[in-house]
Amino acid sequence: MHAKPYSRYKPSGVDWLGDVPEGWKVKRLKYSASINDEVLPETTPSDFELKYVDIGGVDAVNGVTIVEDIVFEDAPSRARRIVRDGDTIVSTVRTYLQAISPIRKPPDNLIVSTGFAVIRPWNIDAGYLSYALRESGFVETVVARSVGVSYPGINASDVGTIPITLPPAAEQRAIADFLDHETARIDVLVDKNRGLIERLKEKRAALISRTVTRGLPPDAARTAGLELHPKLKRSSVDWLGNVPEHWKVRKFSREVAIAEGQVDPEVEPYASMLLIAPNHVESGTGALIARETAEEQSAESGKYLCRKDDVVYSKIRPALAKVVLAPEDCLCSADMYPLNTRGEIENRYLKWLFLSPQFIAWSVLEADRVAMPKINRETLNELRLPVPPTVEQLAIAVHLDRETTKIARMVRKVEQVIERFQEYRSGLVAAAVTGKIDVRGQSADNGRVIANAA
């Protein structure tokens, strides 16, 4: 892209806008658009079918991502705002989520939450307005003016007082066309990289699945001095299938003890100990992503005591596959099981077994049989586990530690590429709608700049 600055600028009078092109105006949003024009009346028929969009179904990059089909009598009371083609919705609650999206060719029954301000252009190009409302300075102003701690919000009328830039009408259209073209190109590249991440995650799952139920791949087995192609036998366990002939299949309760007896996290030495809860564990990876003591978490009621290297497994929402090795003597919440390995099973192998697709599928099925999705002690104790020889368990754990770390590094590199694309996208929108670059006539090939963003 060879876009250059405009030849002449003037002060905008707005700190976050800085100087703007000489021919542009800066006015409050309410002078170019109306806000919240239409709502569903309470007299709406109870069987009216609507497509509902809540705050959690929108983000600034992807727009509307979740639409719920529901009838009016079952809809939440906040399902009231009517939207039309050309509108832009801006979240006025939990504004830090930056739930902002243009509305293009919506079905007649699309309804959004009253947590959105529905901005309808009347003296401004709809496409240009949608970008102006997603420009970083505008978004940051909305967030900064929000009040409240846990549920920050802003009045829709206050949104209308925030200034936006107003280029001449033809220029608004040129900017919108340019950004449509360029952001679409960036979004394609982001989607390709997200696809790569999904393939890497699938590779990781397949690696774990194969290794904890069939043993090491031949090359790794050779290095570890193990049999390359062991014969298989039926495990007689539906979720497990066949296992190597020399492996044992043992009852969970024979190999693992689920710790009992809770301690008071408000007294020492427990108050100063690390406390692990499900939200501190990354889903599906076995990684601890947050460290806080019981005192720092203002923990109350009983917690379980965990020994260093115990397997700590979240019994709630098992589809999230939250399991971690205790990094030290610590506590865990009542939503988790501290598992003391005994018998012939090793804790590092058990962790990987819990992260296998087969075990996760079994746990989800079992959890669906109770009112609240969780794995109870009795169910877990009846589980039958594959138990390789100790030396093989340790070799499997070492192999999976090493290989999944490699995959994690690749995933992180791709995520960094995506982050750079998204930063470039945000910067490009900001530069165009604030007049830092002149994009008139710039809708030709801009591939070099986009490629360099990676």
C-alpha cells in the first residue's frame, strides 16, 4: 500500500483524534445518527419467533457470532431492540468486551439485547460509520466513560456525545470501500492461521490418544529400549478398546486414592498455601495458568490438601479436561479431586491419560447421567485404567511432555502471527477513519503491506 498522509491538517480539538484533514469535520455522534429508534412492544404475540443476539454473541473483529432462535414468551426481558440494515450495534454494558458489529441485511426478526445501543445513520455513510464506531479511540472512550466495577456500563445518550470524524460524503464511501477490501483480505489470512492452529490441536489430540492407549511410536520406543510393535489384546473396556498385550487393565480405586478430609483455608499453614481451582487450569493442556494462595483468594469453607505431584482433576464440566500436577504441597477447591497414585500407576502417565480424547469422551458421557455435569467419586473409582509397566509409563510421559511442548510452541507462534494481523487491522481502521492516511484511490493491490504484517 502506498497511501500517504493528506497534504494539510488542522487540530480536531479532541485529544485522541489529534489533527484531522483540513476538509473534514468533527462532530458528536448524535448529529449524524439516531440511537435506539425501535423496540419490540410488550404486546408482541407470545409465539413470535425471533433471532436473538446477546452481548456474548458479538465481538469487534468477527461481528455477530452467535444467534439464538427463540419465541417471544421464552425470550429474556432484554431481548427488545429492533435492528435494520445499515445499523451498527455498540455494547453499553460490559463495554470492555468491545461487542460492536455492523448489521448487514438482517432477517426481519433479528432482535438484539437492550445492552446494545443501536446506532442508525441518517447523515453519514453506513459503512463508514460502522468503522468509525470500531476505531480504537472511539472504543477506548466508551470504555473510559463507563461506570461500575463488576458490570461497567454507559448510557446510550452518553455514547451519542462522543465525537467522530466526518469526511465529505464521497470520501466516507471511499474509506468504507477501502476498509471492506483490506479487512476482508486480513480476515482471510487470520482464518487460514486459525485453521492451522486447529490442525495442530488435532495432531496433539491424536498423539496423546495413540500413546496412552497403544504405547510409544516405533522410533520413540526404539530410543527407550521398548518393543516396537507390541501385540494387542482386548481390554474389555468400551472406551479403551485394544491395548498392548503386556499391559494390565486395573480398577481405578486399586491404583489411585481420591483424597478425603478437608482443611480450613482460613488458618495457617493452609492460608499461605497455593490454592488450585478449575479456573486456574488451562483446558485440555495440563498447564497451571494462575497461582494464588488461599488467603489471596479469600477462600472460605473446606479445601482438600494435595501433595506435590498429585494429579489434581476438576470433577465439574469434564468436557473442559482440566487436570494438572500439583507443583508443590498445596490446596485444591472442592470442585477438584486430589488423586494420590499408588499401586503400579505413575502420576505423570495418569495426567496424560486424563487428557486423552478417549477418557474425555467417557467422562462427558458419564457426567451427562447426573443432574449437574460432574464426575462423582463412585463413578471414578469404578473406572478401569490401562496400566503399562512403570518404565513404559515414564517413557510415555517424557515423550508426551516433549512432543506436546513442541506443538504448543508452534501454536503460540501462529497465535502471534494472528495477533499481528489483528493489530495491523485495528491500526489500519484507525488510520483511515481519523485521516492519518489518504486512502482515496487505494483499493488496488495492497498485499505487500498485509504480508509484512505477519
